[in-house]
Amino acid sequence: MRRAVLAVALMLGACAQSGPAAERGFFGGIGAAISGEDQRQAQAIEGQAQAAETRALQARASAVQAEQRQQASASAVRDAERRLASLDRQIASMRQNLTEARASRPNDPQGAQLSGRIEALDRERAAAAAAPRADPATAQRLERQGQELNRALEAYGRL
């Protein structure tokens, strides 16, 4: 009797069709249940759903990171624009200080050299400010050059 039940179960398992349960019929459904096909399909669908959810979470995280990078970039550009505007004011002040320092020695070659450096710095600043997007590295470099030039101007004024 047990052998007969086992034989029937094996025959039903052999009849198991893959595919949706609604298309298998009674014996196909029994066979799929015995062979574990339904469980394997459910696990595969669940795995696909988990993979899709993981991809969606990764895409959202990437989008958030991209937005943060864009905001940081926009902030850096605004900061560079402010630095260039501040440098413009510093250059105007340096020009005035140099004019005052050169008043007592108009033919001094060091004063002429400082004047040329101020003009060069101003041209670079104007070019950087005219660019579609202010480059933070360029603004920082020009700011350092302005500081060095200001120190040289102060030393010239003390002479």
C-alpha cells in the first residue's frame, strides 16, 4: 500500500509542470507541490523582489549623494565668487597704498614692479570672475597671491 502511494506521488511529481499555478491544472498542481516547484518559484520571485528593492535603495542613495555633491559644489562656487569680490576690494586698496608709497619715490623700480604685479593679479581676478562658474581653486590661488603681494607692498611702504 505504501508503495502504491509512493508510486502515485512519483507519477504526480513527474507530471509537475512549471509555470503559473493557474495554468497547471489539478495534477500539475499536486505534482508541483510534491516536487517543491511552487516553493522554488516563490523563493525566486521573492529574491527578485528583494534585489529590485535593493537596487531601488541604492539608486535613491546615489541620488541623495549626487544632490549633496551638487549642493556642496554650488556652495563652493558661491564662496569662490565672494572671495573674488573681496580680492577686487583688496586690489583697489593695494593700488591706493602703492600710489601713496610711490609719491615720495616716483622712479623707484621696485614700485613699478609691484604695480605690474598688482595689474597682473587684477587681470587674473577679472578673468576668473568672468568665467561662467567661479573655480574655487583659482579663487584660493589668487587670494594667496594677493596676500603675498600685500605683504610685499607693506614691506615696500616701510622702506
